[in-house]
Amino acid sequence: MTTPLKVATVQFEPTMFEKERNIARLLDLVGEAAQAGAKLIVTPEMGTTGYCWFDRDEVAPFVEPVPGATTERFAALARQHGCYIVVGMPEVDATTNLYYNAAVLIGPQGVVGTHRKTHPYISEPKWSALGDLGHQVFDTPIGRIAMLVCMDIHFVETARLAGLGGADIICHISNWLAERTPAPYWITRAVENSCYLIEANRWGLERTVQFSGGSCVIGPDGAIEAVIDSGDGVAYAELDLERARERRMLGEKVFEQRRPELYMELPTHTHSWNPLDFFKLYGHRPLPPGRRSRVAVAQFAPTGDVGANLARIDDLAGQAAREQRAELVVFPERAVTGLDAPAAERLDGPAVARLVAIAARHGLHLVAGLAEEADGALYNSAVLVGPQGVIGSYRKTHLDASDHNWATPGEEWGVFDTAFGRVGLLIGHDAAFPEAGRVLALRGCDLVACPAALRGSLTAPHAGSKVAQNYPIPTGADPHHWHLMRARAGENNVHLAFANVLDPAAGYHGKSGVFGPDTFEFPRREAILGEGEGIITTAIDTSNLDTPYPTNVVRRKDLVAMRQPHHYVPLIR
């Protein structure tokens, strides 16, 4: 067993125009952590200067090179205590005179490495260039360390590059705002990459911007191992790096199950100009008009009896149509054929024909999972049907342990145009892979339907926060503060309909829901079925709002448009 690594996160409110005061206070807090035995100490983004600068001229007196006077002061402390420190500061490149929002890893020998923020946010583009150093992992005597700066972590590719580079720990320094913390994106990046995440966030009010604190240490399973709710302070945790090196998510070795050959679109950029024009080039697959509609998910435990499962699907579909005016209902993974020793069905067979009949009788569309037989092979599949017949099907591309003894992996993504928008299909374990949802977003999907049979915890609660937040961000307790599928929807700016099996005795805890395309919108456009069998429905909007340029975020896809694909080639190797 490896010796635990003691780490610390520092939460701090810097003051603009008072750089010396800020550095002195940070040195005090870092020194406190070092004296307590922390060997890795992480401080907030732009902690030496404050954040909300108008432009290059205003920040110019406070930038400095790396290495430089400020990094040497922290290096002296690192030498004294034999520790490593991450410092956030505005950097000037002595060769180009460009400025960067930088995170610097400093050890007993001085500067170990620098990460320049690749996704500048709010006013930063007025003074900060896009980071040009990539997403490196630094091998140190205390472990393999990566750094990200605030907005970087919104993008699935950044932390994935760190994970694939072997990072044990991602040090995420931020000036986080707009939601309560520990933020769901922080938790998601730790979980999906099976690594520790040390989050150092600032707090306080600066130029009308409210920052949210919540600095923390997050484990590879998403557990919050230490947290500071508000104010200046230090929190400590002891890390077992072997846990991170197992690279397990929901019990599965996800890095070994990646399908890089299917991710070739990740280094491309489909939303770099008006997507309404881009997708109609040469008349090939223009985006459908889309519209406002109602989408439902169903949560239950399918059995090995196909007839009984179809009867249950019929009953729930009718209930969704009559009582909740749903136009699409998504059912769980293998809802038609059952999870154990599945009896496989052909897509042109009687079970799928009955699904079409159910859709026609209730005047809606259905997505349902089944074990499919085709050409002597078995697949874990999902089918999209409507009153007019089968619209399309998809074969699960990322097989989990329960699939490997019977199923053949699929080789193609499933993307289909319907009256309620462009729909992509994923099945259960596919959603553990951030690359899967991203490919569907790059193909212009408005809605992702995800039949699932996922065991384990997909959600985490929040006990409530004392941190002041701008209305309407909630501060009270929330049983579903973090939900993996909410993150998947928000990071790709899609609606996501997630229908999970409910069978607690077998480890399936449901938590089905329909999630909105913007995780920073409050109140959220979502509905979660927290417990019990049944259905839940919410409205979605995939329309273009009749404008020449998309004003609807599912068409505009801000978090797709802001990607930096030139960094992403390692994701397809």
C-alpha cells in the first residue's frame, strides 16, 4: 500500500490593485498548509492580482514572467518545506509580450511547469491570449500532476487529455461563479477520469461578480473529501494515488474500453460558424426545423418475459400520452427483452412491430432498448420508432462487463432527424464516456435519448450552502446537486432523456430524468424521477426561434463552439 499524500486547497479573496498584499496573504496560507504537512498545495486562479480586469492596459502593471519574482517567493517556501505549490497569476511571455492567465506548478527546485488557460472567459479575451502549452501532465516525486484553469474544465476534452496523460491529480484553479459549489462539473471530471481533483476557488465580490467558494478535494469516485464553504481558509485531505491509477468509473475500467477509432470528429469543429448554414451545405442533412415538444422517460425493471415488458411499455406510453401529453417516451436499456439471458429480437420481428403499433395507438414516438439478433451476431441495441414505423436503430458501442459475454460492439453512431429535432442515441455505459456525447453534439444533435441499465451512484446531494449567491441560484439542500446526465446535457448543449432501470436489489437505482441544455440556467429545465417506477415528463425546445442565427442554445452550442480542437489529437490515438 502506498503512503497517503497529504494535500491542501487554499481558498482566498484577492483584492484588485493590491498585488503585494495578495501575495503576502497567499504565502501565509500556503505556509500554514505546508507546516501542517501538506505536500501539494493549490491556490486560486489569478490569486496574486484579482480577476475582473478591463483590458491589457489595466492588467499590465501586474503581469510578470515565469519564472519570475513571484514564483521565486513561492519556490523559497517550497524548498523550506519540501512541498509543491500551484499558483494562479497573469503571465507575460517575454518573447512575444502576450499575456496569459496561468497556473504554475512550483517545487523545491523551482518552476516545474506552467499551464496557460486555453479557454479565456468573460473579459479575459480583452487581455489574455489562448493558452498555447497544451494540457501537460508533470511527473513529480509526489505523483503525476495536471493543471486546468477555471473555464477549461467545462470542456470534456481538457480533463480527458490529462487523464489519458496519466494524471493522478488535476489541480483546478478557478474564479467560479453562477452556481453553488462544489460544482457538478468538478465532480464529473474527477469521476469520468478516475482521478483526484483539487479545486482552489476564490470567494467574494469583485466588480459586481459574485464568486462562489466551495474549494474542495474530490476523490476518483466523486466523493467530496474536504471542502471550505466560504471565506479564506485551508482544507486538507489524504490521497491514495493507487485509487486513481485503477482508472475505474462505476466499477468499469473505462480507459481500456474507449473506442478512439469512433472519435475521429473530436479534432474537428462543426460549430465554428453559423450552424444553420453549415449543416445545410450542399443540401446534405440540414438541421430539421425542430419545435417545442414534451419528452418523457420511463423507469422500471424489465423482466425476461418479452410480452410482459411490451405490455408495461404500452401502459406507460399510454399514461405519458394521456396524462402528460408526451410526444416521445424513452424506455430503459433492454426494456423489451430483459437484462438477464436476453432473448434476442430482430428489428424486423414481432417485438419491434408491436412497439410501432404502440407508438401508432398513442400517437407518439418511442425509444426502447433490446437485445438484437442480426446476421448471426447479438447486439445491445436501441430502436427509435414512431407511428410511421422504425426511424432508426443504434448498437451500443461501449460494452460494459455485463455485455461482454454475449454482445458484439456497434461500429456506428445513431443520429436521426425527427419533427422534434435531431436525435442521437446512446445506451447506458456509452454515457460514461464524454467522447460519445461530444460526437453527437458535433453532429448537431438537439436531443440525446439514453436508455440505460447503469448500476451505482449517478447523483450526489448537497447539504446547502452558506455562500451568498445571486438569485435565482439555490442555496438550500438538494438531493440531486450532481447528476452525471445533467453534466452530459449541459457540456454538449443538448436536451438529454435518460431512462434507467430501477431495481435497487440488483444495484440499479434509477434516477431517470430529462435534462436541459444549459446547466447554468436557473430554475433548471429538467425533471428527475428520484424514486419509484413510472414516468416523468418535461418540455423541450429545439426550435430556431425564427432567426437567421441560432439564439436557442441547443442550436448555438456555446460549449461546442468554444472548443480548441487543435489540442485534441491525442484523444484519437
